[in-house]
Amino acid sequence: MVDVNDDAKGGGYRRVEVLTGPGRRRKWSDEDKARIVAETLKPGAVVADVARRRQVCPQQVFTWRREMRVGAAGRLDFVPIVPATAMHVPKPLAAPACSSPSIEVELAGAVLRVVPGTDADLLTTVLRAIRASAA
């Protein structure tokens, strides 16, 4: 019976492993990175499959995707908003003199007059909107 330890001590090897494929620390151009990332963004594409075909680690492809997403967001500029024409602001109407009683609700600097017969769902929506705008 042959012992593996004996073979190793005698200088003989039982197995030799040959690594093939690209060497480590490759330099990828920005165009190559963009091409690989674009390939992963196609509908139905799987990053692991694309990485295997291109002989890249999937984590590296995810890093490139994140970097390109951050880079694309960083290139956005603010655009000033300039009104095309002067807007006409109507004068507030005087409260109509009505004989029916109304309830005035002051909330967050806004005054809301509620007359009888106002839809309860509409009133709830308006009050929630006023309260949310004050927060």
C-alpha cells in the first residue's frame, strides 16, 4: 500500500494542477467596463453568466454597476426654473354673507370654513393635506 505522505517526502507528486485563464490584476478600459455593465442590464441577463463569459468576478461587475450608477447621478445639474410669464394672483374673495352657520378651522396658518352639507371624505382629505404640509 502506498502512503501519500511517503510520496510527498520522496519528492514525487501525485497531482499537478494547471491554472488557465487570464492572469490576475487585469486593467479594464472604461469602454470594456461599460460594455460589460450594459450587457448585464439587458432584460433577462444574469450577472453571474455575463461575468463567467467575460472571465470577470461577479462582484467586480456589481462594483462597476454601482460606480456607474453613482457616476450617472453625479453628472446631473440643477436647472433653474424661470416662469415664462408673470402669474396673475387673484385677490381673495370676501366671505359671502350667508345665513347658514359655518365652522371655521384654523390649522397650520390656514383657515378653513366648513359649511353644512360638506362631504366628510373631502373634508378629511383637505384637513390631512393641510396638516401634512405643516410638518
